[in-house]
Amino acid sequence: MTKLILIRHGESQANRNGIFAGNFDADLEDRGMLQAEKTAKYIKENFKVDAVYASDLKRAYKTGKCIADELGLEVIPESQIREIHAGKWDGEKFDVIFEKYSEDYKIWKEDIGSSRPTDGESIAEMKERVMSAFEKIAMNNDGKTVVCATHATPIRIMQTVVQNGCLSEMQNIPWVSNASVSIYNYDNGKWTAEVVSFDEHLSDLRTNLPANV
């Protein structure tokens, strides 16, 4: 069995400024670095970690490196656990997306499992990408505990697949919070959830998502 500890990156400049980051390479805010440091300490105190992987986008990579440094490990970059390729939405403010691409964004809000950002990657396509990557990481680290620093949508997809087996109920799965800890176990080709979006260790550094995300 492999224990996969999924960490959403700390608060980014895009989070702070109401921007849909996607593959737009937003950096961490100072608050986001503090969140990453707290999560790194929590991981060190509670788990024996064998490897740390991270999306190669700055906000996730820096979160993963913070954890790896705390554990005395190297961070392994993995582009396949990036956030969604959001096409014309990348780097745009949510309010602008709502105005310019209202039809596509309405589907994102109301039926995200069936959605595709304008000229971008669909959630269904993303599911194949990230779930294959998580499975590969798990299989390559059989019997170990692995941290993956990634993004909100990959973690939401994982939770949806584990809980429902398909994407049709994804709109009912909440986003995980910045620098939160979600734990999934992989055994004989099957995923099970152990913890979802744990962030009590962040105390007053916890962040809430705006309603229009």
C-alpha cells in the first residue's frame, strides 16, 4: 500500500488577487509561504515520508520544496499534477471570466465535471492526466509514504473519483483549502480516502475561497 499525502499549495498571488491561475505561473504570497512552513512542520511531526513530488508551477513547487527541505529530502518536479490548462481563462480575474466567457463559466460553476475552460483542457481530460500521474507515483513507491504538492482541482478530482467513481457529482465536492492535507491510500489498484482538507494546524493562517471561484 502507498500512502499519498496531497498538499494544496499555499496562498498564491493569484488567490489573493482573484485571478484564475490555471497554468499561469503565480508565485506564493508571504502568507502562502508561512502556510507552507506550518504544513511542513505538521508533516514532519506526524509522518515518516519517503519522497516529495510537486507540480512544477511555482506556487506548488515552492510549497513542495518547503516540505522537502524540512524533511531533508529532494523535491521531484512532476508536470502531470499541474493545475488545469485553462486556455483563455489563464491569468484572468474571475470577474472578467464571468463577463467575457459567461456560458463556459456557468458550466464550470454548476456542472464542473462536464466543463472546459474556454479553449482549454476539459475536466475529463484533466482527470485522465492527474489520476494517471497519481497512480504512477503510487505504483513507483509501493509500501511508502509520499507527499505530492499540487493544486485545488487535481485534489478535487481525486476526491470525486474516490467518493463517486465518476465526475457527475463533482460540483458537490468542495474545494480544499490552501496548504491543507488530504491523504489517500493506494492498494491493489484501488484508492481510499483517509483525510480530506485537514488544515487545523494552520490556525489563524487558514484561508477561505471567495464565492465566485
